[in-house]
Amino acid sequence: MKTIAFFSTVAAGKTTLVYHLAWMFADMGHNVIAADLDPRSDLTSMFLDEDRLEELWPDGKHPNTIYGAVEPILSGVGDIQAPHVETLDTQVGLIAGDPDLSRFEDTFSAAWPRCHDRDESAFYRAILMAAEQRGAELVLIDVGPNLGAINRAALIASQYVVIPLASDIYSLKGLRNLGPQLRLWREAWGKLRGRSQDVSRPLGDMCPIGYVVMQHGTRGERPVKAYLRWMERIPNEYRRSVTDEPRDVNVHVENDPYCLAALKNYRSLMPLAMEARKPMFRLKPADGAIGAHAQAVRDCFGDFHLLALRILSRIGAA
């Protein structure tokens, strides 16, 4: 099982990226679980309609969400429960998110310095149970856009980290905050694991494998000038903040090995996809993908397929 967290501190299309990659990996024959560990639960709402959300989030207990799986241990009344995995397709399962998860921010925060393995690795163990249930090869983890304790616990469950970025000043500023914090978490978790006598403690490598530039504007095949200004600063900011490498004046997004993809804004495809409740690259003429839209669907498929191949290569699963 390979676990990949998608982590950004700014609004950069992160959840949309996870949603589409889950379906793309499935189209490529992989058994996938999407784990929604963001209390906002946007990924869950992309996969499921409102009637199902209402069933998952009733008043009282929520046994079929990630909150229901970890609630006993976080409340101090028992160990985690085997999580419910929502079947979306024979190849795609979902560990549903839950807005109530935000209530346990303090619990996760307290668990870290105490090296309380049952608390801090709750997400990891829940994901492991879910993957074993379905025989999943890949787990894609969607986390919230912040540096809080819930995200730290979620990242412990990840072997790899992909960082989605937008072509703007907010993403550059966010990268300057995220990169050093991610390095600190990796270093601190390594020390905590070293103190532990529990050989089953999760790896939690949190290894960054690259970034994805999301929804840049284009004119023809080139990003427009306003976006290009910020895109050109991403490669060296990533090196400085995330990998702690020296500046390279010769690196650009187009030749940067850390750039997994630069995905353009598919504009009117996304509303069609939301209405049809399917990924953009699966849209058909019956969904309204006619004329120029049909070519855009093909382009979208090619872009996400290439991105999926690059991710698989970076994690040794190609």
C-alpha cells in the first residue's frame, strides 16, 4: 500500500486534484481509496450527493465516517473502529470525511509531545484497516489547508506528499510557511519514532515528491503573463522552503524535476462535471461535452494520465 497526502495551505484546487486522480488511477487499473481527513469534507461532497451526506452526518453518532472510526480512542473509551469504506466503484472507495472531526484538534495536539502512539497514529491505523478490507494499492489523503494538529496527524499516515499550488503570490507565501513546517514535522516524528519501543509504529516519512501547478490561465499553449510571473518563481521557492536546496537560476517550471504537472484551467468542463457527478475526463456528449468541449475532455484525460504516471514513478509503483 502506498499513501500519498495532498497538502497545501492555500486554495489551490487540492480537493479537485485528489478527486480526479482517484478516478484516473482507477481507470489505469489500480485499486484506490480516497481518504477525506479535512474537517471541511469537500472531497466527500464531491463524491456523494446531499442525500447520502445527510445519512452520513445525522444528529448523534456517525459510524460511517472517519470521525466514527477514530472517535472511541479520541474520547478515551476504546480503540479505533474498522472504518466504513463507501463503495464508489469496483476500483474506488471513500473514507468519508466529517465536519465533527474538527472537535478533536486539541486531542491530536496533546498527543504529539506525549508520543501517545494510539492517538497520533489513529488515522494511519484506520487507513491501514480500510486498505486491507479492499485490497487497495493506493490511498490518496486529502487534508485541510492549514498547519494544525489534525493535519499533522493526517500526514503521519502518509509516505509521500504532493503539494498543489496556484500561480499567485498566495501560493508562494503559503509555500514559505508549509515547507519549513513540513521539514520540522518530519524531523520531530523521526525522533518520536526513535524513542518508541513499538516496531509497528507507522513510517510517516512524509516525503515530498513534487508540486502541481493548478489552473493556470493559458493563451494558446502558453500561460498568460500574469500567471507566468508567479509560476517562474515556484521552482526556486520550492527548493528553498521544501527541500532546503540552493537556488538554481537555470530551472523553470517546464524543466523542473519537482514539477509533476502544470494543469490548465479547464473552465466550463468543471461545471459540466459537477452536474454529471463525474470527473471532467469522463464527460460524454450526453453530459454536454460537445464541439470544443469534446477536445477539452481529451486534453484533460491526457493531462491527468501523464500526471498519474509521474506520481506512480516517483513512489515506485509504475
